[in-house]
Amino acid sequence: MNTVVINPQALRQNFQAVKHWVERHGATLTVVTKALCGHMDAIRILNEAGVDSMADSRLENLKRLTESGMDIERWFLRPPHTRELAEVITYSDVSLNTELKTVKALNDEAEKQGKVHKVILMIELGDLREGILPGSLVKMYRDVFVLPNIEVLGIGSNLGCLSGTVPSNDQLMQLVLYKELLELKFERKLPVISAGSSATLPFLLEGQVPPQINHFRVGEAILLGTDLINGGIMRGLRDDGFLLEAEVVEIKEKSLIPTGETLEGLMPFNSDEEADHAPGQRGYRALVTVGELDTEVSSLRPVNSDYRLAGASSDLTVLNVGEGGTVLKIGDTITFRMGYSGLVRLMNNQYTSKRIVPET
């Protein structure tokens, strides 16, 4: 069976580094754990490392977190379904919202449960995912802040989550101005501007994030060390928090160019590998038991830089392994780093086992 290997030391180092950057800015940090897909052993690693606020987009995972007994603030990241409002109140302390009807229904449910529920009002700043249109913000806030069982914790936004919009100082300053407008108009403090993310961290390190941005929701950078703006890994972070081990089931010397007519529409996974080879060229190819059913294969990167992805089907991935073919044997494993999309699908895949690296 393929295995995702989870390294507690790497996760701790990444969390502590990001926490230091955020706290130096005068902000607080919520760790986004949705990519873990409710894997409680990994969540406990983060909790033991000092994480006291976690965010997820699946209520099933927040329920597990609640029932675990861990003392953690719980954020619900996805706009709630109408039929799950009772669970939102039960299993989350804070939710992100954009619709007045939903917030009013959350207020009614919070009253039933004898709670006051905190909300962040999310504002559309250009990424075109969820968000209140700026022209509707004052009316929305006027109707929400009078609800007795709702506490408006602050405002926020998502950037880089759908359209790849790069966070800019101008966009972040828009949020600051909206906060000041609402506070002046309604004479009521809004303590939080939640607009920091993994995509914002490179700008944070360069001193380009306004000081009023005082809450960060960070997942990918902590889990994988990714620098979403410049590419590669952020300095001070590690990229071995999660590695995939896949077993070799075949190793043979073969032609590196397919024989016969090929049709692009028949290829489940596109690769530019063939362009590097001449007709008739041969080399060693290894097959491993991970495919498109398991993960987004294109996000995998062999740890051994001499190995290159050649293609994949639903159940198998082929690698050109060069001279490695003379030493690899059946039953060996090839180790991969992965991107965020690959991690999410692997963690959500029942056919892939998960193993925590023992502490030394």
C-alpha cells in the first residue's frame, strides 16, 4: 500500500516559524487543517506544537476536534449550508459569512443553543470567490450587528484561493479602510481583520503587510513549506512534513518513445517527457502503484532528482529512472514530495495509508 509519511519535527518547525513571523507583526494565527481531512494524529501533532486555533471546511472534522477534548478555537471556513446551521453553532466558535439570511439563521440557532456565535464578514476584493460586495457592506453590517446572539468579530477576505489573485498592499488597505468606516459609522469596534494567508506570508517577511491586518489563516505554508508567490520553499521552512512512498511493481529497460500512433485524447496524464528523447532511445522505467485515482500525479516530485515522471493512468505512474534502474528492484519504494492538491487528495484517499515518523 502507498503511504503518506508525516514528519512531526517538520510540522513543528514550520508552525513555530510562521507563528514567530505573525506574532512579530502583532497578529494572531489560525492554522488551516482542511488538507489533513480529519486525520487526528496529525492534528494532535499540531496541537502539541502549540496550535490553539484551527480552521476547517468540513463540519465532520470540526466535530472530531470538538469531541477530542483538545482546547482549541475552531473556525468554520466555508459558507454554511442551510441544513447544517445547528452543527455550525455546535462545533465551531467562529464562521466566515457573506449572506445576511445565513447569519440571521445562525443567530436563531445560537439562541436555541444558548450561545453567542462569532462571525467574520468576508469582503470581495477581486479573487471572485466568496465575499460581500463592498457597496453592500454597510447595509449588511447594520443588519448583522444588532443580532443578539451574533458577535461580529471582524472583517476579512480571501485572495489567491480561486483566481490566483496576488495579494496587494492596495487590496489589504481597502480592508483597513472598510474597518475604519464601519467603526466610525456604527461607533463599535471591530477587533479583527482576517486577511493573512500562505500567499500573504512572503509580503509579511518583506514588511509589506499593513499593521492593521492582525489575523492570519495559514495552511499550505505550515504543512508543505510552500512559497506561493516566488515558488519553491520559504526560507526557514521545510518541505518534508508530508512525503509519499510508493512501491515499485515493475522495473524494465524500455523504449522511451511510444510505438505506433498516439492520440492526445487517450492520455489520462499529459507529460512533456517524450520531447527530451530521440526515436529509438531506450532507458529504465519504473512503475509505482499510485495513480490519478489516488492523487493529482502532476503535483508529485520525486525526491531523487534523477527520476522524472513519464506519465500516469488511474492506478499506476511511470517514471524514467535513468541509471537508477540498475539498482532499483521490485518492492523498493520511490519517495515523492507533493503540492497542496496532491496532499489533499492523498489525505482524503482511503487506499493510501498514513504513518507518523517516530520521534528520535
